[in-house]
Amino acid sequence: MKLKTIQVSKLDLDLLNPRLLVAGTSQDDALRQMMEVEAKSIYGLARDISMRGTLNPTDLPIVIAEGSRFTVVEGNRRLCALRLLKKPQLAPDPADAKKFASLAKKYPSSITTVTASVAEDREAADVWIELKHTGPGAGSGTKGWGAQAKRTFNARRGGTKTFVEALSDAINVWYSDDAEIISDLYAVIHGDQLTNLERLIDSPEGRKFAGIQQSGNVIESQFPPKALKPFLGLLLRSLATPLPKKTPAWSRTWGNSDQRKDWMKAQTEVKPDVTQRSSTYDYVAPEIPSGTDPGQSKVTASPRPTGPKPQPGPKSPFDRPTLNFDGFTVNANYPTTIHVLVSEIQTLKISEVPNTIFDVLRTLVEKTIKSFAYLQKQQIPTGGKFVQFNDCLVWLESYCDGSQTLKKYKRTVAQMRTSKTKFSVTADAFNAANHDHYVSYGDSHVREAWQSLHDMMKELLKLGPDAH
């Protein structure tokens, strides 16, 4: 299982072959196939390599020796980027070829060697490839940064603080003598609830309700801190306390503008006294030095409260800005369209374009089922001229009956075919998004739909022609 490091000298890129995506595919054809799916990210990687003059030294490509050549089994995007910098004309799209040529001219390559890790065979390489791409596991894999880790790193580098970071500083300064509110702030920050705090307070509705704005790295308020304390205290306490079972997550409660307004209208007991509101932002909280852990102020002398740390609210892989495609693998036999749809939809921010995502999600589900049926050499029966979304669901439900792998998803498909379940995850809802010009959806509908479909789609996209 051990890997050894080698230097491929003189940057003879023909010594490194991309993994063949389809049997018999040439290097150049494989590159073009990858560009059809990953053009944007490959260009971004090429630009980064060009500007830095090196590949990322903390993440080496993995190769295996095959005769006098090396085959890349991990790092194909990097190889494509390097080859296109050397031969821009290989890009299938003339516009892309022009961009790579311009990049190569602007940043003449100073790379003369490529450092790579060599595995004995594909089986040995797969151990490390799986470890890299399947998440942190129990700690053995790579752990991605959460929202707070990203903020801390940005602050350490002297970057501009986000609204919620500046607000955390203000809370530390204004209420440093209140052990409960500081403890709740600590729980929110370290319990992955910052995104939910941001969802409400860093919105036009939240800023207007609280009378606060950001100026540089500090918060300015129209209310004296004492008048804001009941509202901010309730907000932090709510997020720091685990929600009861079957209670909608905060991401749904505050999913759109109307929901946020409704929630804040209901908080009459903690609403800041309007008679204390100034027409100008007279109350400014001093900035806490960058790198200080919010929830542990170093500006005031008051120590952070001791005792057991409050339990954070519930974590969900679906409570994030974009759809969760972690761990997804699209089988190489699926048509390029499916690869492109998966690549594009996971970059869209739910709060910004929920209707677009909902409609594209319907398209992805329908095309995936059609493609899967084609790979199984089966035809989807239809009562009309064209195969419709409902036809796809009827066929898939029937297919699940005889499939050991997909049998557990039969109920998911069956529920989609009826309107007796929650509306946003049914065929009626998807069809309405596509056909009814009066219908629109919010990000809570998108999250609910994807949460219901996530596991089934992950399995479906992974399977190929030999599905069982």
C-alpha cells in the first residue's frame, strides 16, 4: 500500500496518460471528454498552476508504471490543465483553446518537473484515492473546513470580516458580563449554527428589525445594546438549543424573506423598543482583533463562562448553501449531459435561484432515469409520443422490484407519484415547476425535495450497465 515519490523530468507530458474514460479512448479524446464536463474547473486549475508556477505540493498526482510509461490514476484534471497549457489546440471548443493559449502566453510555464506518487498497481492506488474522495470518515480521510474554520482562517490572514463575524464581536463586547449569552454564542459558533444565524440576521429583514449595519469590520446600531439584548439573546438561545424531533429546521423556518418576516413579527416580547431607535447608527462596537475566537473575547476582562458547553443544534448535510453532492460518482457510461447537469447544479446557491434549481433538479431526475433505462437496454413504456416524467417514475418503481440494489428506494419513487405526501417532493410539484407559469418555489422546497431524493440519486448515478 506504500507510495513512493518520483520526479517526471522535462515535463514530457506524453509520459503521463489520463485514465481512459472509455475503453480504447486515446489521450486526446479522453482530454476532450473531460473538457466537456469540467472545462470551467480545468481552466481555473490551469490558471492557478500558471500563476504559481507549480502544482499543489500538498496534493500529488498518483501514477502507476505501465512498461516505460506512467498512467495517471488520480489527478486527471491536473494533467489536462498541464497538457492544455502546452497544447491549447487540444481543447474541443475554439473559445476554450483561445483562453488556454492566452493563459500560456501570459504566464509562460516555468514547470520543468512534475512530482508524483507511484503506486504498485491500481488496487494499491485505489486505497488512497478512496481515502481522499470519500470524506473524513472516522478521521482517516481529508476533513473539509466548516463555516467557522473558513472564517477563522480568513480572519487570521487579515481579511474583511463577514457580517456575522462582526456581530459576534459586538455581542462579545456589549454583553461580556452576561455568561448565558456568551455561552450561547460559543455554542452557535462551534455547533455549526453560524449559517443559520447568518440566514436570519444577515438579511434585509434581519438588519432592519435589529437596526444594525456593518461598517468595515464593526457593527453599528440604531438601538442601544441594552435594547437589542432580548432579541439577540433569544436568537442565540434558539440556535444553541437542540430542536425537538419533527420540528422544522431553522433553514426551513427562515428559508425565504416571507418566512423570516413572519418569524420576527411573532417575537413581540423581544422586539427592540421603537422609541429608542435613532435615525442614525450611533452605537458602535469596538473591533476584536482578527484571529480571536468569537465567544472568547480578549477585548474585555470578563472571562468566558466555565461549565459544560451547551449542545449545538442539529446538524444536517442539507443545511448548506448548495445541494449536497458529497461522495457522488457519475458512472462513465452516462451521457455527457448527465455529467454536465450534475456539475452545474451543485454550484448554484439555493437561496439565490431556488426556482431554477427546482426545475433543473426535475430535469436531472428525468434524464437520469431515461439514461439508466437505456444502459439496462430497456425501453420505458409511454402512452403518448414522448416519454414523460411520470412514465419514468412508473418504470423505475417497477424496476426497483427486481433490483437488489434499488429495491429499498421503491417507496421513494412511489411517494413521488402521489400527491398524498408533502407536495414539494411529488411528481405534481416537479411538473408544476416545469409547466405552470403561476407556480414558484422557495429554497425550503428545494432542500426538502433533494433530501428525499438524495440517496436514491446517489445510487442511481453510480450504477452502470451491469446494475443488479
